[in-house]
Amino acid sequence: MRRELLCVIVLVGISSGTLLMAEEKRDVPDKATRLQVETHYMQAHNYAKFGMYDNAIAEYKKALEIAPEFANARFELGLAYVNTERLDDAISEFKKTIEINPNHPRVVYELALAYYDKGMTDEGIALCRARLSDNDPKKGNLHSLLGVLFIKKGDIHQAIPEFRKQIKAEHHPEMGYLNLGMALVKKGDQDEAIEAFKESIKLNSRNPRAHYQLGNAYLKKGMKKEAEEEMAAYGRLTGQ
């Protein structure tokens, strides 16, 4: 699954701030036309919210026919394409969004994630690295995704520092420790992996995957009693 190793993504909600920005309004100066654009956009967003992605795509396209520089419409059109498994189209829209608004808060992450889905790991790694060059401590989500991209590429040694940076940035550290533990297991460092899984459970004891991974790590160490306890916790949380 595309988000199996990834942190929770916080979706951007609809508000007046997510409609046409000031520079976009200059491109659509007529109020009646602007209302038409925003109506198509809101209708598309509502369709997408209920999983009606083909309808959403049609409405986003109508908005963009009138206002092609409407960055949020381009971005959400890309998301709709992702949800219909049209990744090439999604990548195209995300790239256009960056051209219009390089500071869009979510587009770099979603473009890198689309690259992950397409198996374009080198492109995803390059994109994340470019955006992390300023060492912004708030970009823990990109460190997380960069780590996952390295794992997909088979480069465990470069993945591990990225998950540590995710934890340091305090971006869903419970998932950072889980990701780190899974990477350490692949590296063969069972003792360090066990400690990472324990930290993940300290932060969120109700994540069944952390208990499952810790149980497996204990099993590989021959710690049968501890493994059984973690698998029992996994069973309680999943109803198995």
C-alpha cells in the first residue's frame, strides 16, 4: 500500500483561503466569472469528498478552463487523478501546481508520493532532497517519505538517517520510530529495532503494527515469551 510506511497526512480543508488567491483573482477580475470558477471548484471538492472522483475531475477541469492558474484546483485535480490511479495525469497536474505556486504547502509531498507509486524512486528522492536543502526542521514529512523512497530503492543505510530526522522534527515520531525499526530489521540490527519499536509503542500503544513488528523482532531474537505478549496485544487491537 502506498501509505503503509508513511505518516498521517493532514488534509487541507475548504475555506475562503483555499479558493482563488489574490494573484489568481487578477486573472479573473470579473466577479460573476470568479463566482462561476469557485462554484465549479466547490462542487468538485464535494464530489471528491464522497469518492465521486470522475465527477470531481470534470468539475475541476471546468474551473481550470476559466482560470488555468488556479493552483488549488490543479492540485486537487492531481489528487483526484491519484485516486483513480491515473498517476501520469496526477504528476502532470502536481508539476503545473508547482509552476504556479512553488510554495504550495502540500504539492511537493504529493508529487514525491506519486513518484513513489510509479516506482520513480530517483525522481522522488531528487525532489525531496531539493526541498530539504534548506534544513527546515518543519519538513519531517519529507524526511519520512525520503526514507521510504530509499527503502523502495533498496538503500537501507540512507533510509535510516531520514527516519531519525523525522523523529527529531517531531513529525509523528511514533511512526518515525516504527519506520526506523522496520529499516533496522532490514539492516539486521535486531536489538536497535526492538528499542525503536518500544519507543513507538510508548508514544502510541494502540498501533497494532508496532506490536506486530516488535513481536516479530523478539521472535527473531528467540525471546518467545516477549514475542507472545506482543502478538497477543496485536490480536486484541485487531480483534484477531
